[in-house]
Amino acid sequence: MTNDDSEPRVPVVCPECETTSRIELSELADSIARHNEQLHDGEQVAEVDPEVADELANLVADELGLLDDA
């Protein structure tokens, strides 16, 4: 993991472990996969905070013009 304070950190939650952490964007996918593999037998339990994921999806959809009225 790098120590670059300019890289965005994304909130990750694991309801089964009752934990929340902030992971650097560049490490996000690997970190979630590693957590789920090591602690949950590969089951997709830990994930990006759903509220943040929804907001990001809305921002991307807006940027791509998917939310424009036809």
C-alpha cells in the first residue's frame, strides 16, 4: 500500500465482521477480494459502502448522459 495522501480512499463495510475501513482506490478491488477470501470463504460480504456506491453510480450515469430526459 502506498502512503500517498492525494489518492482517494473509499469506505468499505463488512456487515458480518461489523467493520468499516477506508481503502485507497488503487488497492480497493484486491483488498475487498482478499478480505472476502480470507474471512468469508470467498463469499461477497465486504463491499464498498452501498451509499457511496449508489452516489458514484449516479455521478457516472449523469456524466455519461444516461439520466438526461429524452
